Amino acid sequence: MDPKPKRKKGYQSPTGMHDILPPEQRYFQKIYGTCENIANFYGFQKIETPILEEAELFSKGIGLSTDIVEKQMYVFRTKGGDWLALRPEGTAPVVRAFLEHGMQNLPQPVKLWYFGPFFRYEHPQAGRFRQFHQFGFEVFGEQSAVIDAQIVQIFYNILKDLRLKKLIVEVNSIGDSQCRPYYKKLLVSYLKYRLDSLCSNCKRRVRENPLRTFDCKEEKCQRIKAQAPQIIDHLCEECHNHFREFLEFLDELDLPYSLNPYLVRGLDYYTKTVFEILEEGGPSKPALVGGGRFDNLCKVLGREVIPACGGAAGIERIIEAMRAKDKKYLKYPLPKIFLAQLGNLAKRKSIKLFEDFRQNKIPVAESFGRDSLKTQLTTADRIGAQITLILGQKEVLEGTIIIRDMKTGRQETIKLEKVVKEMKKRLKKIKPGTNSRINPNDTNIY
Ligand code: HAM
């Protein structure tokens, strides 16, 4: 290995990739729990696919001329000579797993959900990372637009359950293999006459993937886009009816949506419905959720045509939105009981008593590494414990323990063998959440 120049600082996480420190873990747990509840209600089953997949799965599935495949995939060759990629998204892997395990032979629809890390070599900026997390919901074997609406409803419900307000659902249809080629021709002939006014990227897009010109953020391209023919006016009858039904279901569900005729999404596998969910706040706000129907992907990656629809949400972006609403980190529920000990004999008894509490499912905090009672009481106070149990040499010899009410300072002594039962009784009287607060350890980190 080449000798490297001496580092000025210590090691840091790779650009665009972050440690998830304890304060953020609480958000991940909260989001995971919310997804799990919703998944159970709507009959989705959890699936986990490997972080690495054959690179070709994505180039075939997502499309060679998409930004994700062209610029953002982490691809490497293994010692055995296989080309693998860090997964940039979850739909192609879930389709691969669906086909590989013959799930098309199960009663349809098959509903799957996932939660995990994804990787895209992007230019890191607010809400855009190289390692990020998504949860996704995919439904296989159902072509009715009712599923498209239900998928939107699921993501909307999750965001609402996470107390995000002012959400915008943008919807569009990008047609299918019947109508999209015709529309593409129309669009290309419109753009061809305006090539000189387009940015260099869009000039290339006109040749390779004209719908992608709608994703361009350059002002001159936006101006041209505003006058471009809209796919919604050129859908075939089947796509038109599907889209109409989708909107009717959204109306029925009272989901506030707006039609964005330029929403095309950055992945090639979509057919008919596409949607995104954003927070209000102008174009600078990145999408929290994106998804749509992908009726051809099973055929592209396998043999059969299996209609499918789904979506995925960016967890870091959701956390950012949650934190913007409430600057404080989510609270940790902390134990209401603290076990303090004094002296070696008491310490020995305490670690055993601590296990008795665990077996009885009673959360207890401790600070066995500390010897001073004052320090332990300070810690008990800091975590907001309501009761501190104090075990000293004298108590151990007498087979007793002191119960200290942390609010009044009142102390009483009871038999050690009764303490677990007594705590169970007292906990019932303490209001839940009275001492949930930021984990005191967190303050050491931030
Ligand atoms: P996507 O729009 O590429 O769709 O990603 C979904 C969501 O992941 C985005 O709305 C965003 O919140 C988040 N996300 C994407 N890239 C990044 C990034 N670099 N940093 C942070 N967050 C990011 C898909 O991935 C499709 N597989 C969705 C889907 C599922 N369609 C059908 N089924």
C-alpha cells in the first residue's frame, strides 16, 4: 500500500454516509413501529433482501439511461469475477426475490414491505445522502387501480401517524407500452425544435430518454417543459380509465392530491400511475415518498407479466421533517425505579436483584459502577426516577431494602423478598410517561 500523508483529524465516516447515533435511533424505532402497525393492518409481510445484488438486476430493472444506473450505482467486481452493486433501491430486489421464490404461485395479491439501507453515489446535500434508509410497500398480482390508491393511502397514513402535516400528494400517469411510445415521439418532435434552448444534459436526454427532461431543474428547460405536450392528454383508453379510477378512489378516500403532468419519476420501470408525497414548502422540499405501478418489471426480470404497484419513503427525510416540527429529540421512556447500592456486599446482592426485576419485566435503572450514594441519587434524579431503592450493608444483613420517594424524600424500609411485588403494585399508580425524557447519555454525544 502507498504510504498515505498523515491525517490531520481522526477517521471520519465516508462522505454522504452517517452514523445513526442514539438520539436518531429513537426516530428509526418510531418509524419502524409505525410501518409495522400499518403493514399488519393492511396485510403486508416483511421481506429482507441482501444489500448486494447482481449489478445487472438494476441496469435491466431500473433502466440503463437513468441517473441511478448511469451515475449513482456503487458497482464492484468480486474476487470470483461477479459484478455486484450496493442496492440503490428496493423494488428490483423485491421483484427478484418474488420471482426467485415462486411467489407468483401463492394466492395473489402478495403484499410485501421492507425497511433498510440503500446506496446512491450522489452529490451529498440537504436530504440527499450516499447511504440512506427507505421503507417500501409493494403489491404483486393486482391490476385494479384500487391498489394504487391504497398504496398512496398507506404512505399518507404513515406520515400522518408520524404527525407530519401539510402533505401534498402529486399524481400522474405515464401510460404504458401502448401509448407511451407515441407520446415520446410527440415530445421528441416538440423538443427537437427547441434543442438550442435546452441545457447540455437535456440535449442528451432528448436522444436517450426524453421523459427525463421533465426532471431538469434548469430554468431554461423548465420554461420549455411548461409548453410541452402532456402525456395525460395522450393516454390510451386502458391507461386513461385506470387513471380515472385511481383518482376516483383517491376522492373516495378524501386524500388531497394534485395532478402534476410533469411527474415522470427517475426510474424506467413505471407504467400508468406515478405519485410522490411532499411537504408543503415549494419546490425546494424534496419528496418524502415516491412510487407507482410497475406492471412490466416482472416480465423484464423474469418471464411472466405480473401487475404490481408500490412505493418507498426516505427515512432520513422523514426524520428531518419530524425534527423541523419539534426541535427536541424524541423522548426515551426511562425506568421509573432506580436501584442504588452502597458497599461491596450490597453491590453483589443488587446485581442479583436487578435480574429478578428483569425476569418480572420491571424496568429498573442502575449505576453499579458508582459507589457514592450521592452520585447515584443524582443520576436517579437526572433520569426522573420516581422511586430509588437503596440497598446498603445494614439492609443486606437485615434482609431489607429502603424505598425512597424521589419527590418527597420520604423513606421507608420493607423486606427485601417483597420488593419486586411491592414495585409492581406501585408502578401501576405512576402515570405512564412521567419520566420519559431525552436519554441523559445523549447529552454526552451532542
Ligand atoms: P425513489 O423516488 O428513488 O423511488 O426513492 C424513494 C424515496 O427515497 C424518495 O422519495 C426519497 O425520500 C428517498 N431517497 C431517494 N434517494 C435518496 C437519497 N440519496 N438520500 C436520501 N433519501 C433518498 C424508489 O426508490 C422506488 N424504488 C420506489 C418504489 C417502490 N416504486 C415502486 N415501488
